[in-house]
Amino acid sequence: MDAALRDPPSLDAVRAAIAHLSDPEIPVVSLAELGILREVRRGGDGVAEVVITPTYSGCPAMGQIEDDIRAALRDSGIAARVVTQLSPAWTTDWMAPAAREKLRAYGIAPPNGRAAQAGAQVVGFARRAAGQPVPCPRCGSTHTTQTSPFGSTACKALYRCLDCLEPFDLFKPY
Amino acid sequence: MGAGDSAPVDYLLHLADNALVLGQRNAEWCGHGPILEEDLALANHALDHLGQARLLYQHAARCINAEPAQAQRFAHLQGARADGALTEDSLAYFRATHEFRNFTLLELPHHGPLAGPARADRDFATTTVRNVLYAALMNLWWERLQASADPQLAAIAAKSLKEVRYHLSHAGDWLVRLGDGTDESRARAQAALDHLMPHTQEFWTGDEAESAAVANGTGVALAELKPAWDALLDEVLAEATLRRPADGGYVTQGKRGLHSEHMGFLLAEMQSLAREHPQAVW
């Protein structure tokens, strides 16, 4: 048995072992940047715990993400548990500006606005407030239109740029 | 978590069954959507509902396993157990028709009234109207359940509310488009509304599970939400230029396990694989 398995791993070692992991659908931002990785902590019994939170309830990537974390910990010889925690509910508001820029560079428009305002925009019919503009991640034009509010994954909507004519995904405010 | 902190098992199952059954119905459009984008949208809806159902079944299974009287009540469920304990799969795949607690509205096929196993083409207006009626309810219900005394149910509610807001917006947009659309789309939307509206009476009639949940602070008396639901619905119908039919007639009782003739066929399709391979793991 190697040393890492005999001694409780430091929390920094746990963090380092999983730092490179990302959502399989969005490989450009890390789990921490996306807000899925909530915390690395020591459980009551001294075992390290990796706390994750699901994005959408039915997101099929969550199972894959959990498996990826377990595999990365195993490969590093680290004994730790994966804990799923629902509250507080995941929100796109947790994405830092740097992560938003990485999404944009990858071709996914980052969330347009805060989640709380998005809720008010979403519900309400005749009086629905106009949403914030969605700039095209390629040419920057705000002359864009929604093709469908439900896209290739639960977290995205389909858009199209009316200037450069490219279709693109929007990471929905949630 | 002490037993007093969790919602009654039947209340959790009612919420979970609603989500699972409507998720199963909406998933029937996968590969058959009127346009590709709508195919994706309905599959996304179904996925959200499936996710909500899983969280609720997992919670219900923990409550059942923790309490001997409940464990005894569900001891007859076969298959899909982990170390002898009930799992989400036992609840979804191994309960019979009369054990499901979903609203009858949610199990109806995507077309007007037809008896028995008769199948017709899927009618998108029926799907749309149902999604509006149910999403409007869930917007209000999940919002209130965020303050449930059951912390796990409150956490599930906070997540689900975000999802169901998108569902209501999407289905509402479609209803406006259909109602205020061509003669054909308008006639179909009105017919679907006339057909489905009486089933919503079931929302407002309490039952034992709801009373128990209200009593221990974990649930909501849905009748209190009716004025807000009426207002949401009237707003959509006004923009869709549709006529709101009067409620009345038989009040369905799916949440008490008394289902329509369509429920057995839905479960047969959904459960057959798991029942054929009861020890399967996926």
C-alpha cells in the first residue's frame, strides 16, 4: 500500500487530484469554475469528502462527473468520498467572469443576466420583460434570435446570429 | 434527519409519480416531434421530470427504509434492491397501477377521449395544453415547497422551480401560437383544453397525504393556490384567444390510485424491461 492510502490525504491533495476535471459536455471550464464542485472537506470520520451539486435535476452528465471524480481520486491513490448536496440549488450566478469568458471563446454564449431576474422574465406572458441581449460568441453582434429555449443539453438554448449567420448555444441563466 | 422532519411517504410518492408519469408521456415525442427543436425541447422537459422524480424517489426510499412500519408496507416490491433495502428503482419499476399516486391528467395519451388501448396520432395541442395546466400548478407548488419543514424536499423544490419556470414559459408560448394561430391549430387547442380542463379539478381536492403533509409543515394545501393558478392560466388563455371551459363533472382520483384505463399501458411500456431483468444494474 502506498503512503497516500495509509495517511489521510491533505485536502489540497484531493483538490489537486480533481482540478483538471470538467463537465464532459463543456470541456473548457473546470468543475469548480462551473460551480458543480462545491467544497472539499473532512467528514466527521476524518475521511476527505468531495461535495458536488447537480446542475439540472436530470442532467445525464452528473453520473459521468461522479465517476470521473472517483477515477481521478483512485488514480492518485487518494481515499475520499463523493457527496451530492442539493442545497443551495446550483445557479449560473456562481460562474466567475473568467469562466464566462472561456465559455464565450469556446462558442457558447455565457448566461445573459442573473438567475433571479431570469425567473421573472421566464414566467409571465403578455407582460414578459424583454431579456438581456445575447451577444453572438463569434462576432459579438447582439442582433441574434432564439431558435429554441431547449438545446443540445438541459442547460443550453439554441440561438442564431443574424449578422454572421452562425448558430450557437446560450448557457441559460438558471 | 428525524422522522418528524420528513414529508409523508405518500406525499413524496405523489410528487414523484406526477413527475415520472408526465416525463414518460412527454418522452413519447422523442423522435416524433413536429420539428427537430420541439423534439429536443420535449425530451429536455422529460429529462427534467425524470431527474425530479429520481430525487423524490431516492428521498422516499430513505424514509421508507428508515421506518419499519413503512418498510413492511412496501416489502412486497420485488427487484432492484440494494442490500435488501428499497431503492428508487423499486418504487418506479415495481409498483402496480393502483400504487401510483399521480394525477389522472398526467397519464392521459396525447389525444382526445378514446376508450381502451385505442391509439391515435399524437396531438401536439393536447401535449401543450397539459404542459401548461401542470407547469402553472408546479410553479406555484414548488415555490411554496421551498419553505417545507422537510429540508430535503425544500432543496428539491428550489431546484425544480427553476426548471418548471422554463416549462411553463415554453408551453405557454406554444399555446399562444396555437390558439391565436390558424383555424386548425385554434380548433385543436380549444378541443384539447375542453377535454383536459375537467381533470384539473383533482388538483384542488385534498387527500390524506396532503392533510398529513400540511399538518407537519412539510406540504401545502393546493386549494390555497387555486386563485394564483387561475390568474396564470387566464393570462395565457387571454393571449391565446382561447375560451376557458367551465369545470364540472367527475373528479378524477389518480392520486388515490384510481387510474384511467391508459395507466396500465403506460406502466407496461415503462416497467417491462426492469421487471424482465429484476436484478439488473445500470
